[in-house]
Amino acid sequence: MRIAVAQLNYHIGNFDGNLAKMLQAVTTAKAQRADIVVFAELATCGYPPRDFLDFDDFIRQADNCVQELAKAAQGIAIIVGSPTHNPRIEGKDLYNSAYFLADGKVQQIQHKALLPTYDVFDEYRYFEPATEFQTVTYQGKVIAITVCEDMWNVGNENPLYTVCPMDELMPQKPELMINISASPFAYDHAEERIHVLRTNVERYGLPLFYVNHCGAQTELIFDGGSIIMSPDGKVFDEHPYFEECVRTYELAEVVRGGIVQEQPKEKMPLLHDGLLQGLRDYFGKLGLKKAILGLSGGIDSAVTAVLAARALGPENVRVLLMPSQFSSDHSVNDARALAQNLGIQYDIIPIETVFTAYADLLKPHFWGQPFNVTEENIQARIRGMLLMAFSNKFGHILLNTTNKSEMAVGYGTLYGDLCGGLSVIGDVYKTEVFALAKFMNRDGEVIPESTITKPPSAELRPNQKDTDSLPPYDILDPILYQYIERHQGPREIVAQGFDETLVRRILRLVNINEFKRYQTAPVLRVSPKAFGMGRRMPIVGKYLN
């Protein structure tokens, strides 16, 4: 038996486009002499469809997609994920299902049993869990088909769940496992994924064919990395990250093993390529083309500009340099040098006269009040207004350049530097931004070295440095990581050696600035815990405030 694994980039609700991709992959798989071609979880409609699932028409179009694929299942079997109706009145209206199509029709349907509701997942909102499990027999082979999370409770070891689908299927003596998934990217997830799949293979002694999405859906990025694993627990093949591909495998060769082809998993290349994928698909799937951002001469806007130019093409990126009386000459020079290095259009619009006009207008009302964050925020909002003016006039989408450290502690201005249609590096800590900049310069200077080496500053008042308001980022970021990614409270973080007063101050800043994050653009998710759909915190909570 020859099995084709089709790793594709789907588009939520684009049924015609998704179907066309899959039909082309069927043709490719046939040319590779495959007996079965496997597509990913909810491939017909894209993942995650969220409340589109509440529309009967949406489900009807998904069903039509399955029927068209069934017609193509001649001389080849097709496994594909799609929502299905629950015929019972009790329970949710839908199942998250894997279809087995052969000989021109639907032969069998296996529903998903384990419905994740943690982090970015909310499947129990829509789907009823499976309670029945049945293998598929095709060309004399008994196949255990599971859907994504169904492989993440090996031997009932995950306390989130009370059933293990593979344990239920094993009495039927399957000879191989096929898992269709929609597993979002995080820079450390590929290693975890292989560990979980290997645990399954070693427990059941069966070869595994695992297919994942690639591409991005707003903030969620999918890296692909589909895996074929031999019964000895070794990776027979791992598909490339962030690329579509169709590869066919002879089952007997996978069972024998011996070939090990695993993708490299260094953090910075993964972050870089994941952010490019997120940017590229956000624009491409929305039918957008051109981006604009403010280029300050600082590290955050520099990294964002490089990512935008690489993802969209330099001809589609425009930047504004908006110096004030507080901006240093080297910042303007660095910004200009970067724009020239990238070959992107740049405009210089000094804001001192605009800021002075605001100050004069407000002087009678602010009489006797010292210069403070109010005046700093006015500068940020002037820049935001100018960027939005260009966005409206020329149809450019404004990219937000705020990093995760700043977003966490509220070191950003609503309706100013927090403006934008997409937050590109909002899930990248400041220390990671510096590392990413150095990675971008690995083959030659793109970002001016002085941008990387100078002390970070918002340049909103004379001689300002970030450390005037915040601890150094090499201290701040580990505290934030422990609180945000690892859910550690102040006692646990202090026990790691951090100053208690500082820890409580930082955690309080995170909590009291939740209202800002509710109003910011979608954040491209590249870490295990990003701000956005996977982190739900109350705005008016008292905890640590």
C-alpha cells in the first residue's frame, strides 16, 4: 500500500479554493501511484472556522466539498476532515470528523473524541465528542483513523480527558495509524509534537502517518511538519515547515524504517519563517497587497520592516520617518539607511510643528502642569494619525511594531503606536527581537548595527531610555515569561531569585494594562502563550493589582 500525505495551506470558508487544492493533490498523488491520499483536519472549510460553524450554509458547502472529493475517489481512497451533522437532538449539532472516501462515495466517518478547550482551542463550543470508534479496512489493511487531539491522550495519561481513542481502537487490530491534524505553530511545538507521536508509536507498535495544515489564519500560524514515523519510533520523514507538499510513501518501507529525515528546529529560523508566513497569508488571504509602518530607527520597527519587505516584497512596503524635536540624528539616519538597504519607499515627515500646535492649543488648559506622559502620548498619537492618513489615502495596511515585552507592561500608547491592522512582533519579547535582528544580519548587514547596539528608547522626551521606566529587558523578559507562558505567581517567580518588589510591580503592570491589549490588533502567535484568543483575562480583575 502506498499512502500520500498532502500538507496544504487552506483558507477558512474558501470552499472552492480548498477543493481545487485538494483535487490537484489527488491528481499528484495518483501520479505518485498512491492508494490513499490524506488531507488535514477540517480541510474542507479551514481551521479554525469558529462561529462560521453556526451557519447552515457553511456546513452545506463543506458537505458539497466532501461529495466532490468522493467523486474524485476513483482508483484512490481519500481521507479528509470536515464538519458533520449530529443526527441526535441531544448534544452539540456537529461533529469534527474524518471522512474515508473510496469508489466514488463516502465509505465511513470517524468523529473526533477529544475536543480541546485550552489556549487557542474552543472546539467543545461547537462539536459533540465521539463515543464510538471503528477502524477502516482498505486493500486488506486495517487502519486506525484519528483526528488531531485524539492522539494527545496516550494511555489515558492526559488528565483533561477520560478516554483514549487509540486504546479503544486497538482491539480491532489496526496495522497502521493515520492522524489528521490542525496543530498551530509555536517555536517549541515541533519537538513536543514529535514526542507525543513517538509515545503513541512506541505504545502501539504501529507506523504513523500524521498530516498537518501549513499557512496562517489571522493570528494562528500552522507550520506543517507532517510526520511519517516507523514502528520503532524513529521519524521516517518530516515535511518541510511552512511549505505545501504532497509526498507518497510505501507502507512496507515505513514499517522497515531506517531512513530518518527530520527538519532542523532552531528557534530563530522558526520565528523568522513563522512570522513571514503569518504576514504573507494575512495579506494574501484578505486580498491585500501593500503595508505601511512607522520607522523610528529603533529595533522593533526595523525588524518589522525587514519581515514586511521579505514577506510582501519591498515594492509593497512603505515607511514613514516622523522625527520630533526629541529624536536623535542617529535614529533618523539608521531608519533611512534601513529603508535604503531594503529598497522600500520612505517619507520623512517631521512632527515638531504639529506637536507644538497641540501644546499651544492645550496650554491654557494645562497651565502649571509639568511635561509628562501626556505630552509623550500626544507625539505617539500624532504619528498614529499620520500613518492612518496614509493608510486611508493609499490603501496600505498599517503594521503594528510593538513587541511582547512592551505590550505586556503597557509600554505603548492607545491610538498611537498601538495602532495597526496586524501586530507583527507582539508575541516576540524584546530580547528575542534583538536575537531576531542579529539572525536577519547573518549574511550581511541589513539592519544597521547601531540600531542593534544602542540603548532602547522611545525618544519622547530628552535623553529618554526604556530603563527609565522598566528594568533591563534581560531581567524583565524572564519575569514576563514565567508569568505569561508558565503561569507562575509572584511567590514562585521570587523563589527563582528575582527581587520581590520588582516582580510584584511587573505583574501588576501586566494586569492593569489588559484593557490596552483588548483594543490592539491581532497578534501573530509564535510562542506557547500569545496575547489574543489564547489568553483570556478579565480587565477589571483585582488579582495582583
